[in-house]
Amino acid sequence: MSFDVAAIREQFPILKREIDGKPLVYLDNAATTQKPQCVIDALVDYYTTCNSNVHRGAHRLADEATRRFENARDIVKVFLNAPKREEVIWTSGTTESINIVANGLGQLLSPGDEVITTGMDHHANLVTWQQACKASGAILKTVPVTDDGELDQAAYDALLNDKTKFVAFPHVSNALGTVNPVKAMTAKAKQVGAWVLVDGAQGAAHGWADVQDIGCDFYVFSGHKLYGPMGVGILWGRESVLESWPVWRTGGEMIATVTLQESTWNVLPYRFEAGTPNVGDAIALGEAIRWFSALDHDAVIAHEEALLDHATALAKDFDGLTIIGNAKEKIGVLSFVLDQGHPADIGFLLDRQGIAVRTGDHCAQPLMARFNVPGTARASFAIYNTIEEVDALFVALRKVRSMLA
Amino acid sequence: MALPSTEDIVDDLSFFDDWEDKYKYIIDLGKSLPEFDEAWRTQERLVKGCQSSVWIQPGNEQDPLKGEVLVFSVDSDAIIVRGLLGLVLAALNKKTPQEILDFDITAYFEELDLERHLSPTRGNGLRSIVNRIKGIAQAAV
Ligand SMILES: Cc1ncc(COP(=O)(O)O)c(C=O)c1O
């Protein structure tokens, strides 16, 4: 199998859009990816043919909706190489997934326990642990980031000890593109008996999310960064851990028995799925993963690496541009600042030329402070981007530079 | 330096037919805004957007004709936002509180074909600044 980017692009209707008469160049994929027609169709088809509440109704539509919904769970299980389908919990996205784990953790920690996060985490994977620590009197430690934008592994080793109860880090940094050595980091945390959560918001889109290989206890991601819809995501947790993890959301579906004073909890996965789930989006996410998994994985990675290599080469030649994040292992993201202007200025002037990038702190304020920048401009790539689009970015950037000079 | 009037700005900007000239004008306006004392870039004066920061220092003075008018010093770390702030000040600086409240900033930005910069998604603090100025005017009437 090979990889035909033109054929891929054909499947994304939004890529035909123009911005002020110029073809859209969408380079904000780390924020959210666009959706192929089959995903849009899956969503429309669900609402057109079988919308109904799952697991509840004694009628045909409920049966069909439940079957599709649970089938999507199976697709996620295979995608993550999870041992069991019951370990796959539907959530609204990465942020909710982490909140579920963090709120449970807050109930398990004691004063003096230690939790480790990193200096490159998205606020979703930082603020949540801060709150869990505040609630329990535990201490939050942070793995520092090197000048190249890697996690300082020696410092990480030094932080781990028998008080370490929980470790959380990103698979891939959304702000820098750094691919972290998640397997090695997990193994070290396991040696001190800590639970490990990997924030896969950016990692899942590159298809590396093999939870058994990584060895973590929790892996979380959002559907919308993986060619699926917004409003749905995944919490995968190891069965032996999830079974007794304190629940946070309570209500319908997640209970076994209820009296006026007491309740008992349902089995996995329902234990963590209080209330009516986002059925249509879950089914469409299943379709997105089916679609993505059918691609030639090596060819996808090779294409994404070619995009980043080309962008990096052009960036290194560009006067006044500084790349933020030069990790040896990087994917999908070129974050940079220009001497001539603030990232917000770069964003405005690129937008006027049809180029969509993100500017700002990328929900990682401590990381921006670490690099002493107010924010960066970030071009982030997906499988439908082309080398010509990378070239277009730099043509447009030349104009930005001359306008701001 | 006196800012151009809003009428001048509308005239000037409608004269440009390509976006580059228009944004160069905004950038130049940003460069020509009176300097903002570095020491004023404090937390209390900060209106934070997620993409760029904006600072504002309100004050007042007596206008021989109108009586008390509000004066604002503003700043941003992004030059285009500074220019857009110039457009806002042209409309709202040295005006009486009632004049400020009566001014339709959205219509003005629409006339300039720049209303996208006021949209909440921009997160550049421009909208927050306008709200802040209107709030100060409200408190002063
Ligand atoms: C690394 C990382 N973690 C967490 C999140 C939060 O994801 P969501 O907003 O979909 O919950 C993001 C999204 O930008 C991310 O990139």
C-alpha cells in the first residue's frame, strides 16, 4: 500500500474552501483536524436512521444504536491494542478523561504523597493534577524541559521515589511536537509503584497508541484531533485499576442498585459513563478510527515526517525565525517566533493569506515562560497536508516579515 | 500626536483596495500611538487576551467645550493590536462618558471591514478593551 495525498484530500470537503479568494491552507491540526466525508456521513446516518438512547429502550432503534455504539467501542479497543473492551470509557474528550482520573486520584492521595507532571504539559494535564494535590495535601513535582524541548530524563529519574503515587506526561507535546519516550518513562514510574497516565491527545493521531506496549495505566485522547468529531473522547484504563478507581460522575447508567439512601456502582465500562453518552459522536469516532487505521501506517508517518523535515529546513533558512522545540524525536508541529513581530501579528497576516495556524500560548503557559516567549506561532500538520502547502506557508511568512519590518 | 478622526480613518481605509495596504496603515497607526510607559505594564492595567496582551490606563481631563472627558493610554505587545487600538481610541478617546456610551463600535468596525477583529474568537483583548472603556464611561455618567 502506498500513500496518495491527493486521494486523501479528496475525502475532506472542507479543504476545498477558499479564504478571501485564496485556497485554504489548514495548518492548525494540533488544535483540531478536519473530518473526512465518511465521518460526516456516519454522524448524519446515525441521526437519520437510528437515533435513540442506548442500553435502555426495548425497541429496534435502541438496539441498532446500542449495537453501533458498542461496535465503536470495539474499534477503539483494537486501535489502542487494549486487552479488554470494558477498559474503554467514552468521555467528552481528553480534558474530561483526565478530570475523571484526577478526581478519583484526589480521593486516593494522602498528605505527603507525590504526583509528577512535566513542564510541557497542556493545562488539561496540569491544572487537573494541581487540583487533585490541593484537595489531598499531596505534592506536585514537575519534570523540567531542556533547551531543545525534551523532558530532562535525569531530572525525572531524580524525582521518582517511593512517595511517588502518580505520574502524568504527554505522549506528544502539542506546543513543541516533542515525542516523549513514554515507554521508558512508564517503566521507571512502575518501578516505584506509581500509576501512569499518558496524555495521548496528540499521540493518538499518529497511530502509536499501543497501551500494552507502553505499559501505562491510563491513556486518554480526543476524537476531534484524530479526524473524528468534537465532543467525544476516550479514557482507557487498565481493568484492575479502573475497577476500584473512585467514581467522580454519578447518576444514571453508572449504577447497579439504588435505594433512597445508598447506591452501588455498575460494572466497567458503565461505571464511568454516567448519563446519556454522546452516541452519535462515538459512532462517528469509531468510523474515523476505522478509516485512519485502514491507511498504510508507515506511509502516513513517512509523509508526516517529510512535511516536518521540509518545514524545518525552510525555517532554519529564514532570517529572523527561531524554532521553539528542537527535540530529536518530533512530529507534526513547527512552533516558532519571529524577531519582526509578535505571534498574534504573524497569525493575523497569515490568515489574510489563507494560511491557518495557531498563535498564542497553546494552553501551556509554564512552557512559554520556560522559553521566555509570549507565545509562538505554530504550524501543525496532518496527513492531508502537502509539501506545496509548507512552501505556501513560507512564501506567506516572507510577506509577513516584510510587512512587520 | 493627534490621532486621525474616525471620519479620516474610514476615508483612508476605504481608499485601499488590497489588504496589504490596509494592514500597513494599521501597523503604522500602531507605531504612531503615543508611547506607553513600560512601568505601566502592570497586572492591574492588563487586559489579557489569549493571543496578545493589552494594557490600559484611564484618566480624565477638562475639555473647554464639553466639560469632563475621558482619556485613555493603551498598549499591546502585538503591533497590529496596537494599530487596532488606535482605531478604537480615534473613536473613544477624549470623549464624554455619554459620547462613549453612544458610539456604536461594531458598526464602525464593520464600516472599516475589520469586524472580525472584534469577534470573541480573536482572543486578542480588543473586545475586552472596548468593554472596559464602556464600563469606565458607564461608571462616570
Ligand atoms: C497534549 C494535549 N492535551 C490535552 C488537550 C486537551 O484536549 P481537549 O481540549 O480535546 O479536551 C490537548 C488539546 O489541545 C492537547 O494537545
